[in-house]
Amino acid sequence: MGIVGKLNVWNAVWNFLEIPAMPLTQKQVADAIAASADSPKSIKLADGRSLYLVARRGRGFWVYQFRGRNKTDTEDATRSKGLGPATRMTLPAARRQRDYEAVKVRRDRAGGVTMAGIRPQAGPGVLFKDAATKYLATQGPRWTARHKAGLEGLIENYAGPLAAKPVNTITTADVVKMLEASDEKGRPLWDGPGDNRGSRLRRLVEAILSANDVDPNPAAWVRLKGKLLDESPKPTPKKAMPFADVPAFVATLGDDTESRAMLFAILTAVRRKEALGALWQEFDFANRVWHVPAERMKEKIVHDVPLTDKMIACIGKPGDGKAFVFPAPRTGGMLSHHACSMLEHGYTLHGFRTSFSTWAQAQDEGRTYPHPVIESALAHKLEDKVAAAYLRHNHFAARVTLMAAWSAFAMRN
């Protein structure tokens, strides 16, 4: 018996006995299409869960069969929907499209209510809050404690609308509603894709749903694009204090934790979070270097900051290695985002990086400190990828002189 006969006999026996179909393999698909070229009849193979390959005249087509009715029908009847040719739609893609069509059938039967799910016969699944807890516990060991705490905070503070929903009933509309909400200050959670709270929350929800085999994933960006703002707002320059005014301002700072943290950020010219998140274990006082680890840097590259006498005097007596250098008075944790505010002065703490850069560029009309040295001190990433591939020197020795001069200037009063 030839391959055509074997395929037709096997398919007939399978349907007669009503045995659940074994999933097809890509080889079986290819063999059936090839065999149909010499067959006077169509070849129909079941993949399972109402998905069929129909092959005739050397061509294959995917078909989804379901029970449903048209407006003129009085009862359900077996209906078929073509999903596409096998030449353009792979077997996995056909299965995904079948699942998508099955969801639409379930929605229609429910009177138009959207019921996103992974399979037509699937149960409601675990609750999102339980899925999130398990995901964070499972993945937690590969994260820093601070990163894990940040993700837990996103779920606790903003994913409440999804908490009691079974994972495979969560819809794209649910995700959009969650992301369009405002925080406690009335600021929108979603302000475009990027490295912000809304984007981090979306990626986290997508990961949690993927870990629970939710497909199609309602939190995937491809499903949300067009439903949310899809461009991040252009960054506005941080208002910076003129460098000539820095010494007078520094002279007004006190000896409390917040004032010392502010002074340390000014003298080191690092970003706000890098200064407030400093841990004692990052400091090598013997070699007068502060090693800021890559995971705390914006560009995810280790940043070595030369320590001057004034910086060391500012941070005080070393403490436990894992303790914060500038701990919050009540909790001992990291100072809050309200700390070190410059709003009353009309500037931002981040703006002192501009003050530092402008001062350095102004020395002897830019001849004292070369631009690459200043950029290295600011831990900026070169936009030119080709240049970045070759210019890898961190200019540490030159930055020792630069930071000492900046410390002396900022604290000259």
C-alpha cells in the first residue's frame, strides 16, 4: 500500500474510533502534501483540538473546525474556517491561530464577552496574584535584593486590578486599564515605552503570564501597541545651577544625612540614585576608589569614582558592608525619592552633573580637561557604536586630578 493509502486508512480508523488525534509532526505534514500531488482525493489529517491539515494537488491548507451557528441557524452545526496555506503558516503558527480562533468562538458563545485564554478547554487557571508570587520566588535568586524589592513593589502598588483574575482570563483591555491608571500623585503610570515604571510593569506582567503559558499574551507589546502611547516623551534638560553659584550653595549644607548625601552627589558628579544607593562594601579606601557596580549604573557598566579627601570626609565613618552609606533615619533603608529635593531652589540634584561638566569645560577654554575625560567622569555612553568599540579607556588617572580640582572648587568657601 502506498503512502496515500496508508494516510487515508489511518485517518479513517482514527475518526471511526474517536481517538483523540496525536499531534502531527512537520514530516507528516510534508509527506501528506507531497502524496496529495498524485492522489485523486484530498488527504485530511487531524492535529488535535479541531485543527486539520487538508492536502490536495500538492498543496496544503490549515482548517479549524468548530461547532457554531449563523444567524439563520436554529442549532449548532459543524463549521470550518480556513487558517491559511501550509507553505506560509508553519505547524506551530497554525496551532496558535487555531487557539486564537477558539477564543473568538468562546467569546461569541458568551454573548460577546472577551475571554482571553490559552486553550478552548482550559480551566480558569491560577489567580494572577498567586502566579506573580510564584514567579518572583522562582526568579528571585538571580536578582539583587533591591531589584527584586522593586519588582515586588510594582506588583503590590499597581497590579491590583489583575490580582484576583485567573491568568488566562486577563485581557488586553485589562492590561491597558491597569497601565493607564495614575499613581498616588496623579501622574500617569504609563508615559510611553522605555525604562520607566509603566514599561517595567508591562514587561513583568508579560513575563508572569508567559510563565503560565498564556498565549496569546495580552501584555505583549505587539498586542498593546496602538492602544497605549507608543512614544516616550522627549527628555527635558534637568535645570542646573550655574557652576559659579555651587560653592555658595555647598556652604549652606548641614551635617545631617540628607545634606551629606547631597554633597556627596555633587562632589562625585554621579546620578542621584547612584549616590543614595551607595553601600559601604563598594568603597576601597586603601586605594581611594568607589566601585559602583554595573547593576546600579544606568549604562550597566562598572563605574570607578576617584575619592578625594573632601568626599571621604563627607561620608563619615565606615559601617557594615551591606548597609547604606546614607541610610533613611527611620528604616535604615535607602533614602526616599523625596530626599535631596532642590525644588525650593529651582534646580535639581541631577543638574549638578551639568554644573560639573560646564565648569570642567570652562577651564582654560576647554584645554585643561579633554572631553573624553569629562564624559568618563559622568559615566556617559558613547552614542557612536563604532567609536565606543575602540574608545574603552576609563581615563581614571586623569579623573583623579579632575575630581580633586572639582572638590576644591565646590568647597572653596
